[in-house]
Amino acid sequence: MSRFESVPNFSEGRDAGKVEAIAAEARAVPSVAVLDVELNADHHRSVISLAGEGPPLLEATFRMVRRAVATIDLNSHHGEHPRMGAADVVPFIPLGTATMAEAVQLAERLAERVWTELHVPVYLYGAAARRAERSDLAVVRKGEFEGIRDAIASDPSRLPDYGEARLHPTAGAVAIGARPVLIAYNAYLSTPDVAVAKKIAHTVRARDGGLAEVKALGFEIRERGRAQVSMNLTDYRRTPVHRALEAVRREAERYGVHVEESEIVGLVPEDALYDAAEFYLQLNRFERTQVLERRVRETDPGAAPNPRSIADQSLTGFAAQLAARTPTPGGGSASAAAGAFGAALGEMVVAYSNPAAAPVDELVAAAKELATVRAALIAGIDTDSASYEAVRAARRARKEAPEGDPAALGAFEAALRRSAAVPLETARAAGRAIALLERIRPRVKPSIASDHVTALALLRAAREGAAANVAINLEELERLGWAAPELRSALAEIPRQGD
């Protein structure tokens, strides 16, 4: 299943207890990881980064918004940062093989829940925007809570995408959207004069003719006695961090000040930092593969987890992770990998057996089907590990919850069922490929018969290993009294699938 990051911003940056209560809502959702929590008292704002698969991430963000609506009152909220809602903005960011279209669907589903269950109007922004001008968050938030509250009933341009022409009396409205990875980057000037920061922000931001994909504002940070140029780099590949910093430095010199220091708010892609290192160190012919930790992650089972997909690692790295004394990746991921190799080898057999001058329709169709199976099995490598990690998280939550807690029990049962369903799909995919390769056996060239045998052996191993994973999860479900006749029936069919 596709994975996403979400970085909700909340209009609370001074009460750490309130912010932690919001973050705790996400931590309670199995298979969702809270990656970072940032508070800023001057901005009176917090930024919480979390990641997970679509459905649980959607649930986590909804719970966070619900908590914010219940505890934050914008009528008594004042800070440097523009805001229009208690939960001010909730973006979904696709990771790995996830698509922006999937992120937009998450945004729309969350928007519908926020309005129907919490009665907070929602504006869709970014890639989810339904009006062209609302792709820009600044346009959506123009006027802030007070301005939107006063204009929403009379100005058609302020009508929300979900909800009525009125703001929630204390929680305002929320912008929910989809976007690529964004870097929140701030530069502190050697002056408290906010007018200088605002002039620099005007020069460097994209909408005023500055740097591509840069949004910037000038703030006074009273706590530090400094002015700040606050930037969002919405595409760090077009304008990297170091280029943004150098532009601010050049402009600061015009006003007789300099950049004292800078900061990154929340998380940042490591490649953005490597870009900056290459620039300032003037590195020539540098390859990212020279980075020690990157190489170690691929070979050392005791190293920090690799943030990339398991399927994207080298064979050495994947084998090392399988060998490590860790629950994941395990047999389910290995089964999916074996099946992917079998399907790929089957594609090669078909390619060499199909005459280029007069392609056989059956073999053309076989190649397409094997390619589809291969893609599904590669995705299954990560999905299987993620599903079992969800079981472990739900099991822990169940132990920590009150005895018989229905929510904890339900989450655990759902995770177990999911952990059985994932290898079931692996086994079925392998079975389809086996049936296909058996069907074309008469057309296989004798010179590559051994490759045909190897492909079938790998696919049968995938089917058998995946079936074992279905069985072990099914046994736990039944032992706990959760009947799963559909899984039991499907498991009984697996040994015959494809043969």
C-alpha cells in the first residue's frame, strides 16, 4: 500500500501540553509514525510530521484535527504567523511509489470528514485545489481568521469547498491539500527591524519575481530580538536551500545587515543537505554513494533503518536485513522477492521465445501479464513488512489499553486480517504466473529451458512461503476467536493455484 507524509500545522505554539495531546492522537493509531514535533512561541504555531499508509494516516490526521478543534480558540490567539484555523493546514505528501492523485484522494476524504463530523469548513489547496487560485495556500488564507469570518457570507470567492458559508466560531476553517515535499527554512538577521526582513522576503519570493518555488515572509521574533526571513521551498530541486540562503545574504548586505544563523523547521530530505554540502565545499566529481552512512545502511544490519523502500535497496542490503535478528523484513517479504525474480525471469523466457519477426499473440499477452505480476510482487516486499509492523504496533497498543478495550481489540483484529491478506495476494500473484508459464511451456525455446524451470521454482517457493504466512496469521485470528472462513477457504486453494 502507498505511503504518505502529512505535516499538519496547528495554531498553538506556547502550550506544550496541548501540542503533545494533539500529537498523542496520531501516536495512538497503529502503523502511523510521528516523526517530529516543532513549536514556535512567537509564531504561536506547531508543526507535527507523521507518516504512514493512506487509511491509518487519514485516521490519525482526523483525530489530530478533532483534538485541535476541541482545545484551540482562535478568538484569543495572536501570533506572528498567518492563520485561519485551529488546525490551520493539513497537507498530504506522496512518498516512494505513491502518487499525487492518491494524495488528493486522501485530502478529499479528510475534508469530507472534517466538515460532516466536526462542522469545520474546509478549503482544498495545492494539487487538491478545485479553483486554480487556491493552489496557492497564501490566497486561501488571505485575511486570516478574522477577515474570512467577516467576508465568507457575502463574498462568493470565500466560499469553502466543504461546508457552509460560515466559520466554526472558535476553530475557524482548515486548508487541506496535497503537495510535494516542502522545506521550511528560516534565516535570522542581525537586526530586530522587521521592515528589512519584509523587504528581503519580497525580493526573494517567487510571486514577486524572485526565486522559483519560494514563498517568503518577514517576521519579528521578539523572543530572540531578531527579524526573520521565513521561507517555504516548495521544490528544493528548482531552488535548493543554499541558493535561497545566498539570495537572502545578498539582499541583507544592501541594508547593512547579515544572516546570523538559519534553521530548518521539521524534516528535510537528505539530498537537500548534500546539495548544500556540494555547493559550499565546492566538491567536484562527488557521488552520493561516497557517503559512508548510505553505504553502511545497505550492508550493516545493525545500522539505522534505511529510509528508502526495502525493494529499492541493493541485493546486499536486502539480504543483510533478512539476516538480521529483526522481525521485518521476514518470510513474507522474501516470498514476494522470490516471486518477483521468478516473474522477471519468466519475462526473459517469453522475450527469447517470441520471434521478433512474427510475434505470437499469446506470448505478447504473457509478457504483459508477467510484468504486471512482477510489479505487484515488488510492491508486496514493502507491504508485507509494513503489515506485520502494524500487527506489532496494534499488539502493543492492545496491551497498554484497558482490558477489553473495543477500539484496541478492533485495531488488532484489523491488523491481523491485513497481515494475512497481504501474503495471500502474494501467493495468488505467484499462482497466476505459474499457470501462465506452464501454459506456454510448449513454446519455450530448448536453449532457455533451464531458465523456465528456475522461474517456476522461484514462483512456487513464493507461493509456498506466502501461504505459510497466511496460515500463521490465520491461526492467531482463530485462536483469539475471530472467525475468518474466507481466509481459511482461500488458504486451502493456494497449493493448487497455477498447477
